[in-house]
Amino acid sequence: MRGHCILSHGFESGPDATKVTALADVAERLGFSHERPDYTDLDAMRDVSPLGDVAARLERLRERVRAAAARGPVVLAGSSLGAWISGRVSLEFDVSALFLMAPPVALDAAHPLQAANVPTSIVHGWGDELIPADDVVGWAKARCATLLMVDDAHRLSNHVELSARAFSALLEGL
């Protein structure tokens, strides 16, 4: 194996979601092992916060990265809240790259998106109704990240295949 990809789904989505499934197919084709943690139980915990138990999401991803890091290089990928936790956890471990789809550059004023200084590729929709495109452009520019802006909404439903190709380019460049 060339490395291990941990693919984190977005809030109120799941490990079998279209986007993370497409990324898993790319990883497998390129010789990377992969996994898709399930956060649906944590997303349902609305009594903790409107976004469920984000702290527990972070811890679940940390556990996965800890286990995977012993086997070789790790790439973190995620969509929306999955992108946010991938960025945060990348600060704590030696990861090879980040792939972020529709990343919330700020969950709120107290929780900006932070990420390790590693190769980073971002896909975001100009028409994202939750995360302003200009905020993502600014965040990507400050990091010199690869940024693919598309004519789509938050879910990037019309650009799943294009997102998969962008992920492929990131993995091939490692």
C-alpha cells in the first residue's frame, strides 16, 4: 500500500455517501488503503450542539489516525464538517496531505478551520449556501492550497466525479 486515506463524511451524511464513496474508489484504484468512519451517531446528538458531538467526532478521527499512522503515510479527506475535523486533527499527527470539500473555514468565530501545512487540495462551490466562497478562497490563498471552485451548492452534488479527479491528482502527486 502507498498509504492510508481516512475519508470523513459531512454532517447528517454517512460513510456510504456519494462523495466519500467516490474518493474511496480513487484511493483503492491508486493503491491506497482507506476507511470511512461513521459519525452518524454523533451527528444525532443535538442535545450537545446543533452540529452534534463535534468533540467526539474529533476523538473518533484521532483514534483512526493513531491506528493508521503505525502502518504508513496517512491522507485525511472530508466533506463539510468532515473537512473541518480533518484539518483540526492534521495538526496533531504527521499526515501527508489534506483533501477538503466544502470546508467550513469557521464553524463559528471561536472555531476557525486550522490545518497542518501539508499539500492541500480544496473543492468548493461558488453557490455554497452555508460557507461563503470568498471565505474559502481567502483561506486557500493564505495557504497556497490547490483550489477548485465549481458552479455548485454546498453538497457539490453536480461535481462528484470532478472532485474524485481532484483527489486522484492529489494522491498521484504524493
